[in-house]
Amino acid sequence: MAKKQQKSKQKLTQKQKEERIRVAEERAKREEAAKARKERGKQIFTIVVCVILALALGIPTIGLAVLGGGA
């Protein structure tokens, strides 16, 4: 009977190991997804800032060219 209890404990330990591995894999996947979302947000922010700067520099230049005429 003592051997059955030891074998039962070993199976439980193996199940616990498998569960911990599964939980760790899920956590790693969530962290990777969060990192990807954060990186994507940074890229979008950079593009928006570049567009704003391009417009801020381009619109006055075009306006001066059109309104300034040949001065």
C-alpha cells in the first residue's frame, strides 16, 4: 500500500509540473502579445508625429509660395 501512495504522489507531482509548464507558456504568450501591442502603438505614434510635422512645415511653405507671389 505504501508503494501505491508513492506512485500516486509521483503522478500528482507530474501533473503539477505539467500544469506549471502550461501556465508559464500561457504567461509568456500574453507577455509577447502585450509587447507586440506596445510596439505597434509606438510605431503608430511615430507615424502620426511625422505626418503632423510634415504638415506643419509644408502648409506654411505652400501658403507663402501662393500668397507671396513673386515677391
